[in-house]
Amino acid sequence: MSLLEVKNLKKYFNTPGGMLHAVDDVTFNIERGHTVGVVGESGCGKSTLGKTLIRMTDATSGEVYFDGQEITGMSQKDYKKMRMRMQMIFQDPYASLDPRMSVSALIAEPIKTYKLAKSKHDLDKMVLELMDTVGLARRLAGVYPHELDGGRRQRIGIARALSLSPEFIVCDEPVSALDVSIQAQILNLLMDLQEEKKLTYIFITHDMSVVKHISDEICVMYLGQVVEKCGSNELFHNTLHPYSQALLSAIPVPSIHNRKERIILKGEITSPINPKPCCRFAARCNYATEKCFESEPEFREYGEGSNHFVKCHRVEELQAEKAKTAN
Ligand code: SF4
């Protein structure tokens, strides 16, 4: 059974201009121990999706099931116990850490809130073990976040998330604010922890090369909607949606022999406020026809049993044209 099931999840915000559709009818599952990457440009709703999944913000409608139990309508009291099993790692560790607290106090905070330590000795032991787990030297226990580099600060964020022994973690752009060399260390740490503790991740990022590295499955989001969803390898070898194709074409390739032409997206981005029933990518899509501006494509499986879902009216036609050009 999936650890997380998301059905028709919507999160709208009331704005002076109308209803902003930040997350619009998103449906997917995550298997236990797997990572689902969520990619898209900034403002596509991926962080709002992550927050809505763990009820950091309430959903407008739709359902989220965690380990078979619906959490969207659960009382705050029941959800508090469930919330321990679902944690979040934030993009900017510095902004999410209280600068007046030392490393050990920051890691101890969630343990104290949930009264998980039996004594002061027990608490200190748990904090030091968590520091070992995330690769923070014990000598740093008394220092403050501003004395540390971004990678070490993110290790504090990871230790705080792990302190409640969660099963599921929303990783919201956890390496975007870090130097490239440190990004790899944090990604490797997250992957090692996943294997060791059988964790399930949602990994939110705008960086396609990062998502490829870490995900089993990938959801590509555009203006609040998932426009393509499939296995990680499948997405990189058989990209169906024109928006995903444009995102992938922007990944730098080291070899000049394999370099693909970059697809530059032109045209106005459709407003997510009171969007019309059409393909939201139509104004920027090189393959748009009248139909694309007049009706919203279904999110459907491309080929029975393929587990490759796409939201595009013209996918069959475009794939047939591609095959013809290749022959
Ligand atoms: Fe492009 Fe039309 Fe497909 Fe939208 S539905 S991605 S506009 S071809």
C-alpha cells in the first residue's frame, strides 16, 4: 500500500484580483521508501503543494491519506500525533532556525515539544546521536547558526526533522541555497538516511539534474497542475509534455556530442488567478492549436499500463511526428 495518497488536492488563495489556483486538482501516490520529485519553475505551486500535504496550510478541497488514514479532515488533536510521522526540511536553513539558539538547543527543541526524552541526560544523548547521524561534529553543539556554513545549517534542519523519527519528509528545495560542492554532500546524506531509516520523501526542486539524481518518480508541475508524471528514467528518456521537454533541454550537458538544442519558452505566462478552462501552457507552447486554448486537457495515462501520465491534447500526434522524423 502507498504511504501517501493524494486525491484531487486543491489549494486556492483569495486575492484582490480573484481566486489564485496555487495547487489545482493534484493526484498522485508515493510508495513507502520511495522519493517523488516535484519539479517546475518558481511560482508553479510546488512548495504550496508540500505544505498542503502536511497541513502547514489547509487544503481548499481534496484528500490526503497517510498510511491509509485521511488526514485532511482530521481533528487537530489526532493530527498532532500523525504530524510527528511527517516532517519538512526547508530551503533556507538560516531563515528557519532561531539565531538565538545553539545547535544543541535547536535539535533538542522538537524532542522537548513532544516530550520524547525521559530525562536531561536522555535528551543530551539523543541530541548528540542526531548530530552524529547527520555528520555534525559534537564540538559544534554550543555554537550558533551564524557561525556555521550553509551545509552545516542544513544538517541542523535535517537533524530537527529526524528528531521525531518520521517516516515521511517533505524536502522543500533543501539544496537550492547551497554551493554546488555542498549540494552533493547533502543529497548523499539524504539518500543514505533514506536507505538506513526507510524514509519516504517528496523532493521539491526547480533543478532537473538534482531531481534526476534522487527521485524514483517525478511530477512536473506547471501553474498549479501536474502536467506529466512517470518514473525518473522514463521522464528523461521519453519526455512527452512540451513543458517537460523545455525544462529538460535546459540541463547543462558536459559532452558536446550529446548536446541538445535548448528550447526557449516565449509568450506570456497565463495568470493562475481565475484561470480559464484551457491548457495553461498554451500561450508558451510551440505546438498549441485552437483546441488547446479552448478546452483543458485531461491528465491521462499515455499507453495502457505505462504508468506514464500526461496532460496534453496532442501527445499522440506529437509522438507520431517525432517517430516519423527519427526514421
Ligand atoms: Fe501544448 Fe496543446 Fe499540449 Fe498544451 S495541450 S501542451 S498547448 S500541445
